[in-house]
Amino acid sequence: MRMKKKNISVKSRVEDSDGAFMINEEVGHHEINEDYDTNDLSSNVDSDEDVRDNKRHFSKYRAEDMTKGFKFRLGMEFKSLEEFKSALQEHSVLNGKEVRFVKNDLKRVRAICKKGCGFVIMASKVGSSQTFRLKTLVGHKCGRAFGSKSASVEWIAQVLVDRFVNVGGMTVIQIIDEIKKSYSVGITHWKAGRAKKIAMDSLVGDGERQYARLYDYVAELLRVKAGTLKIKANQPQPTLQPRFGSLYMCLEGCKEGFLGSCRPFIGVDGCHLKTSYGGQLLIAVGRYPNDQYFPLAFAVVETECKDTWMWFLT
Ligand SMILES: [Zn+2]
């Protein structure tokens, strides 16, 4: 691990509301951890408008180089402000970091880590050109924010699964908008479409597997005498696979709790289940002495009707 520390002229160092240190870009305080290569670093990286120094080699950023292992380097040049911002955002997503812009104008952009770990990155305009050059860089010291989602398509898919109930009903444009709104990340149509497919596969696939295992689940609960359970499967023709009909569950603990401490009063209601398989949930609740609801029994049925209520209540 290489450490390089330079304190040239500390002009201001303030603690903002998040407890993050915002370091003035003229401050030559560059503490670079092993994430960043310091080989080509010379000492005048803090002179903001220094464009006369042509002796140094400034590496040009290329968008196709952006991967999880990509390393920003001091002096790196970006074709435009947009290119720098999208590089930073992509890099943050890939590495499970969240950054926010504390300065964002046409000449200079500075971002810090949302966790306030000390990460600072600042790029500013080179003279009158459109080029932006990296002038300040302090690496992250925080951990990953999203586990080990390595590629952005998988990461977006995970976001969709975690945050949205109705992924199947979302258009590609909506996905792009939501990701932009929540993570300040612009994604392509292709990525959004791929992510949606992965998210749907994981949601629908899981649902199918879980229905298939329902019999085993009920059998196990009955084996350990966990409560009263009923499961009904439909098999209109012997040649067809049985299909899930209804499930009733009243756990022993709920029954005992109700009989032992609740008023002799049961409320019943039903609601639609918003999954790709539909169905309705019927539930019976009691009120416990603290006047809160006490779940007693529930059933998942195809539709809420007299028959299913009778099946539920008997
Ligand atoms: Zn950080």
C-alpha cells in the first residue's frame, strides 16, 4: 500500500451537515490509498487553473475502460463535464458507493461520499476548452453499499426486485427514470431491458418454485403439529399437473394466544393479492388486551366468495 500525503496550504476545512469533510479544492491534501495509482503524480496538482504545464502526461479517460476495477487518477482528462459525471456515477454504482455533488457548476464539479468516509473527487475545466481534469482525489474508506453486485445490469435488476412491487408493469423508460431518480445514474435502454428480464426471471421463477414446494411445507408443519393447515389443489383432469387451489393456515401459537388472552371477538376480511398469480387473502383477526390486532388464521384462495369463506371458516 502506497500512501502519499501532502499538506501544502490548508485554506478551509469545514464539516458539513453529514459530518463529511469538504476540502477546498485549493487545499493540497491528497491522501491516496491503494485504490489509486500515484505513480505519475507530481506535486502541483492543486494549482487549479494550471494549464501551461504541458510537460506532464495526462491520461485521457475512455468510457469503454469503465469497469468495476477502473481507477481514477489525478490529472485524468475527460472530454466534457457530462463524461466526467457519468464516469463517476457508473464507477460508484459498480463499486457499491453513493456519492453526492457538493459543487456542480459549468467550471468545476466536486463530489463526496454520501457516507462521509472522506472520499472527495473534483474535476475542473481546463482553460477555455471543454476538457475537464481531475484535480482532487481522496479514495473511499467505506464498505460496499449493496453487497457484491458487480455489474450494473445485475445491480439494476436487484434494485427492481427490492424496490418495486410491479416490475412486470414497468416500461423500460420508467425503469430508466426510477434509477435516475433514486441513484442519479443514467442507464441505457439496453441495460434497463436486460435488468427487467433478470428481475422478472428471478421473481416469477421463485414464485413457481415456491408453489411447487408448498406441499412439502404444509406436510412439515403438520408433522411438527404446528397448527391447523388445509391445502386444496385443483386437478381437473388426471393427465394434468395439479394446480394450486387454496391454502388455509392457523398456527397453534396463534390459536392458544387468541383463546388465552383475547376477547371472544373475531374480525374477518379479505384483500386481493398483487402478485403475478393473483388470488385473494382471507384473514381472521382478534383484538388483544392492548387493543391491537391479533392474527389468528389466514387463507389464500382463488376468489373471495361464499364457498371460499365457508371453506375458510369451517
Ligand atoms: Zn465512501
